[in-house]
Amino acid sequence: MVASSRMVVSKKKKLNSANRRMRERSRLSFLFVIFFFGLFSLIIVMESLMADGDKNLLKDDDGGDVDGEDYSSWDISYEESPPGGGSSSSSSSVSASHGTTSTKHNNDNKNRNVDTINIPYVGSLRYQGPPLSRQQQALQHVDSHVSTLAASLFGNRSSSISSNHNDVNDNISNKKGTATATAAAFTSASLSSPRNIRPIQPDWQKVVGSKEKFYVYSAYFNTIFDHIRIIGATRTKTTQHVQCRFYDNTTKLYAVVDGSVRTIRENWNLKYSACFIICYLPDRKVKPRYVSVMANSSPTSAASNILRVQYSSEKSHLLVDFAACVKPIHFNYNNVINFLEWMEFHKLMGVQRFTFFNHTIGPEVSCIMKEYGDEIEVLPWSLPFVSQKEIRTEGLFAALNDCVYRHRGASKYLVLVDLDEMVVPRRTHNYSMFIDQLDTLSNKKKIGAYSLQNAFFYLQWPNDQSVFKIEGNPLAEQVSKHLTMLKKTRRRSRLHPHKQRSKYICDPEKVIEAGNHFVWEMATGYFTLSVPPHLGTLHHYRVCEFGGDQCTKSPSIIDKSAHIFGQKLAIRVAEMLESVTTKCHLDLKKVLKPSNNSNSNISETKTAARIRA
């Protein structure tokens, strides 16, 4: 009995001890909850006080106060100031401004709030009041620098591009729609003879304030999210803070907002990558004409870049059914006959406008491009990165996405291929009929792109011995012997699956982020149609992709589907060749010299392939 009573007492003590420990834990938990609740409340109160302080610090134009000071004595008028240094050079023919339509963006940016700073006094100001504060002096310095920078970047240039965007007050100078923006937009509104500036002058411009390389190329307006999307390049893994400065049509600075850097997906884990800089508009009713990007800088730091914002609504008068884009041309590309073949095939297919990026183009091909006139747009591409070591292949992903946004509002469909590739329909005679045929395979209202499987036609394989008889045109008959599409008819039996080596035709209005072989991000509700190979494929004429000649041992078949266009293509190439021979100082004997299975060209292509790899 005694033992049992001791056991009962021991159990009671243990229970009481456990209860005490539980009560102590409950008290501690309650204290922790009270502590964190108080801490969060304090943070919220402090943020509210800081927000109120900011409101009192800076007001909009109607508020009348900046940093608590009255600026009613400011006489806002532009004075003549000397233009900046030299102007950036360009051998490009310039297209109209481009922008965006309804598109989908990452959800993390969709509802993003940005702080705006409305700066009511900009321009070369005459002050009639009390002495300037330090902040006012700094902002006056920023404006002076922007005027000088804009004059330096755009200088004395004219343009024949019309502009009819309702939100931008461009001056239309003649019936043909020549858009003129006067130099007063950058220097003085009082100049008696205003100078013209080029509406679009893309090239790489440096972003100041970044510890790493950071450059921007072009800027486009995205309608659905009311933001400016800037094409640029910077460190692949970046966390730097950026600001976007918005200017009106006279380069008057009217807002500064925080921006976000979004790395483009394809970067091959190299140090630098193409990127988007996203800048949301503080006021939907006010659309900027120009934008500058700053990194890790104070609001009064001087800008080192200024980009003209391009709007798709400004290009409706330039709308064509098909356009084509090629990634940056490099290695001093100068293959006359191949370039003419590529151009004339795509014109035969119905392509009406071409965009090229000039990294290094040879003199003869450059001359031929000029002879195509307004059909070809050549954009400067002075890439400030080391290709393949710092960034992927001349920054091609920046170029591809620039081209997509550039052609919004200017082309219904965009063909994205290289100079050794052609999209070849098998049952139709042009791209318009081809798209109509493909639209019957699905809901055409939801198709944003058409993916074509890749077929390798290795150049090391023997030439086809077919002969094209073109009566009355000996030059065309001779040309037909040198056209790659007609010579190379043996291809790999196996086609690459979609998204591997494939290329595509897209509706630029529906693409958010373009990749090399497929669309990475499409606007909400749209998809990429995988084209059945019996309707069309991508013909890719190149050497073995991994070097050597091992690829020629792969199973192969004869594919003469391109021969249906052979005679017309040879005639077109011959006519253009004859037209440019004298103007471009071409040696026809050299251009059309007999080749031993194109061994010299194969050797050059192998060298280029090794460099790319």
C-alpha cells in the first residue's frame, strides 16, 4: 500500500511539473506574439510617417512646392545652348517607330507600384527669385546635361519617317509624312532655324552608375501594362537598382521612376546576357517620347544615354504582310551569290521588308543592301561585349527581341531565320498561302507562332547534278548552278524535333520574349503551332555542326522540294546580280567561278562554325 501511494504521489508530481512547463511555454509564446505585433506596428507607423514626409517634400506641378520652397518665381523658358560633341554614326536605313500591343508579362511586375518624382523645372532656366538650393542647382545641372547629351546623340539629322501617334506631339512637315523633331527639343525653343533629328537612332549606349558593363539599345511602349520595355545587356546575375527618366517631346524631364531588370532566358550561363529593363508609367495619359536609364545613381546624376520610345501606332502606314529578321551579321560576311539567293527567295515568298544588324558586313554585300533601298533596314550593332566569351554570339538574343518589338504594328508576320536558312513550303507557293493552309489546322485566332522543324542539308555532301534550262537567259542558267538550294538536295533523314534547331514565323504582336529556336513567352491565350513536316520545313544549309565530316555518315535522303522555285529564283537572282554588278564593282567571273563542291566556301564556313562553337 505504501509503495502504491508513493507511485501515485510521484505521478502527480510529474504531472504538475509538466503542467508548469506547458504554462511557462504558453506565457513565452504569448510574449513573443505581443513583441512581434508591436514591432510590426512600429514599422507600419514609421513607413506612414516617412510617406507623409515624402509627400511634403515633393509635389506635382499643381502643388507648387519643391522641398518646401516656392518656385513660382521660376521663369521656365529654354535658352540657346551649344550642341554637344560629335554625333553617332550610322549607315542604316531607318524604319518607323515600333511599339507593342496587348501582351502578357510576368506576374511579379503586373501590379508593381513605382514612386514617381515630378520635376516641374527643367530646361535651361532663368531664375528670378532667391538663391538656388543645392537640390535645385543639381537638377538644373541634370537638365543641362540631358540637352547636351541629346544634341550629341542625335545632332543634325533628318528623317523621312512619318509619325502619327496621338500621344506624342511630333511635327509633320510635308504631305509625305516626314516627321521632324527640332533641335530645340534638345537645346533651345527660340532657334530660328530648328534642326532635324533622326526619330530612331539605335545603337548601344552606356548606362552610368553600374559596376559591371551595362548598355541599352532601344525602347518600346507596351500598351497592356503601360510600361516602357528597353532592350539592353548587362551581367546575367544582377541585382542592381535602376531608374528610368522620362522626357516629353521637347526632352523636358517630367518623371523619374524605379525600373526593374529582367534577364532574357537564353544566356548560356555566360557572364553577360541580353535583358529587358521595365519602366512603368506614372501617368497613363502621358506617354514619354524619350527615356534614359540610370543604375545605382542619385536622382541628380547625369545620364549617359537617351532612347526614343517607339510606338506601334506610329507605324500603321508601313504595315506589310511579311517581314524577315536576321541575327547580327558578323565575320565580315561578303558572300554575294548566297546573299542574293537568300534575299530573292524570301521576296519570292512574299517578304516585303528585311531587318539586319550590322556587326561586320563585307563591302560588296553592304553595297548590295543599299541597292535594295527601303526594302532593307540595316541597324548598327557596335556590341560592347566580347562574343562567346562574355555574351552569346554577338548578343543575338537582344537583336531577336529588338526585331520582334520593332516590327509590332509594322508587319503582320515576322520570319526569324539565319542567312543559311530558308522556310520552304511544300504544298504552296508563298508564305501567305502557307499561313492560310496552317490556320486550318487549329483555331487561327489563338495561333501566335508557327514552328518549323530543322532539316540539315550538309554542304559536304555532293552537289545535285540537275540542270535548269532557262531559254533566252544564259546568265540565269549559269546562276542556277551556284544556288545552294538547287545544288544541295541531300539532307539528314531525321528532322530535329520542335524547339531543337527549329525556327519560326510569328505574329510580333503576340510575342513577349523571343528565343532563337522557339518563343519563350507568348501573350496570354496564344500558342505556337507545330507545323507538320509534310507541309513545310526549315532548310538549313551548313557544314557539320560539331566539326569534321562525321555528319555525312548520318542516314540521308534526297529532298528536291526547293526545286519547284528553282527557275523563278535563278531568274530573279540573275536580274539583281546584273543590276548591281557595275554599281558595286563586282567581278562576275569571281562571283560565278566554277567550284569543286564549294570546297573554299566549306572551308570558310567550317572556320566560322568552330568560332561560334
